[in-house]
Amino acid sequence: MLLVEDPAVDLPTPTGPMRTYVYRPVAPKGTTPHDLARDEDYWAQVAAAFTVDRSAINLNNAAITPSPRVVQEAMARHLAMANSAPVADVLWGVDPPLKEAVRRRLAAHWGVSAEELAITRNGSEGLQILQNGFDLARGDEVLCTTQDYPRMVATFKQRERREGIVLRQLKVPVPEENPAKIVALYAANITPKTKLILVTHVLNLTGQVMPVREVVALGRQRGIPVIVDGAHSFAQWDYKISDLECDYFATSLHKWLFAPHGTGLLYVKRDKIKALWPLTAAKPEQADDIRKFEEVGTHPEANNVAIAEALTFHEAIGGARKDARLLYLRDTWAKRLLATRRVKLYTSLRGSAAPRASTGGVALVDVDGVDPMKLWAHLWDKHRIQLGATIHDEFRGLRVSPNIYTTLAELDRFCTAVEDVIKRGL
């Protein structure tokens, strides 16, 4: 791990520029992502950039991830500056140009225009901007699945109660390895009244990857806007927003990008901005400006400016390398537990960077004969292993989501604990 100056995020202050630094993991030259995924010396360098407490094992990174130390320090530095200099000068003078630099860097990395990206407080805010931004009439239908994120379902249900729209939800088999079957389910549930579709890129409950580009194409053929929930795909594996060919996309940056907690991203295709209402009122002259979606009143910009450090850290590792490592970690624990023959996965183990198949680094596991909530409590109480617990009408289990700072020794402890329960019970 090298400590290097990063001029891309030099910080202007009232007393002059503040030089910033970033830790950059150094990979062996000529090594493929597949081979590097198995290089524990390299990933030990990466893990050292985080401040996680190793007395516990966090396998619930799909909920929210820790930021590397350099991101934490950047956020603290910007926040301290806002509280040491005249606050108005910092929030409305120093920070806006820095935020614009972050916007340009995010846009360049993910293949879209900076004039199409808004920086939000989280994925839910970005999605709610989209869900509430369309004019819908009583009786109009919106379509999503029974597995979309609960807050997004609640958003549509509120519009249903308030405005008389109709929410239709389809069921998606898990795991489903044939994207065409999923697209066919969407097509079968479209009616003449369907006016809006929500598709989640990676279902948060199981890690199932959905055929977003095909669903977007289906919506375009039928004249129906499609909102893409990218909260669990963005920066977890290697792709660009432009690859999805979508018009509307939102995600959290405090998941797999490791940006400060309370940061998100909203993409709206340039020619769609004007017709979309913001969640918080904006001036009419902002109608076709992507920044109208950022009008939330006074708020700290330290979170947003520190995204630059997270992006630099992500770029140093590389999306393809991160992708390969997360798939390797998933296979390490999943294949070992499948060998017990008492374990069921609701997630396919098919998955590669290009073309992406039906899964990423997150998976849902169920142990036959063991209550998942009791197993969740046992693993935390007895072993200090944190997982996500899922109880759904269609399935149940524990969601396992390692991260690039996760070690093989930690996965071994997790597998050993589950194997012990399989042998001896709770």
C-alpha cells in the first residue's frame, strides 16, 4: 500500500490549499483479475486501509459498508473546515466547486454526462425522486416485483393510497438463471394501464441479478418509463451506467463504493430531466438542470466532497478486480457449505464480469431444519458474526455479503460455526 499525493482532490481553504493524500493498493503488473482475486498478500494491503473491528466479522456489507480510513479523514477534514472558517463561505463558496469536480469524476467513470448526475443523500432518496416525479392519474398502474426494496414498494403504496394509482407486483423465481424468463414475466404483467416500471438491478434479498437492459428495452418498446434501482450493483461489479441503456437510475454510494454514509447518486437522461418533478421544490428556471434534484436545503457538503477519496480508492483497485474478489469470496464459503448437503442457496453461483450472468457477490443461504432467525442470533451472540436475516413470503435464509476487507480466515470461522450447528444443532 502506497501513500501518495492526490492532486485531483487538493482542498482550497481560506488560508490556502491543503494537500491531501490517499492510500493506493498496488497490484502486481500483468496479473489478471481472476489471479489477483486469490492473492491474499494484495488483499491484506487493501484490508489495512479500513478501520474495521476484527473482534467481529461483518458479513452484512450489502446493508451498508464501512469507508476506508482515508475517506473518513477527508470527511472529517471538510467538516472541520466548515466549522472553523465562516460557514457560509465554505458551504456556498469553497464546497460547490469541489462537489462539481466530484460530479464530473463520477460521470466520467460511469460513462454518462455530468449534466445527468445528481448527488443525493442515499439510493432511497434518488429512487423516490423518480417514483414521485412522474405525473400519474387515478387508475394508472405501476409495476415492480414482490422482492423490490421495501421502501420503494412503500413509496408506490403511498401514491396508491393518496392518488388512487394501482401497484402491481410480480413474483420472480429464485434463483432464476434464464434472463429471458424474467423479461417474459414483466411482459406478461404489463397492461394498457401500465405507466411506470421499477426494476432492481440486484435484488437486495437474494443477490439475484436482474436483466435490466432487457427490461428497459421492453419498457421502451411499450412506451413505458423504467426506473432502475442500482443500489446493490453499483461499484460491486464492473459496468457503466451507460451499458444499461436506461433513462433513470439511482444508487447509494455508501455501499460498494465505500463513500461516506449518507451519499447517493441519481442519473436522469438529459432530455428526461425537464419533465421529471423534484422531490423538494425548485425554481422554474431550474426545470432542465439536474441540480434541481439536489435542492434539500442546508446540509453538510463534507459527505459529498469526500466521495472523491472513495472514487480514487475504487479506481486504484479497479472495478474488475473488486468484482473478481467478491465472486471468489462468495464461492469460498458457498461451495464449502453446499458440500454439507444441508444447505440451500437461493442464489445462483453463476456469475462473471462479462457477460454478467445471474448473480454477484451476495447470496442467500438456508440451513435445512434450522430457523434462520435463531441461527442469525446464535452466530452473533456466540461468534460475533453479523449477517442479514431474510424472512419473506417466498423464501427465508441468511444473506451473506463479504467485502474486499474480508479475510479467508473470517470466512473459515463463519463456515465452521455453521457446520457446527448442522452437526450439533443450536
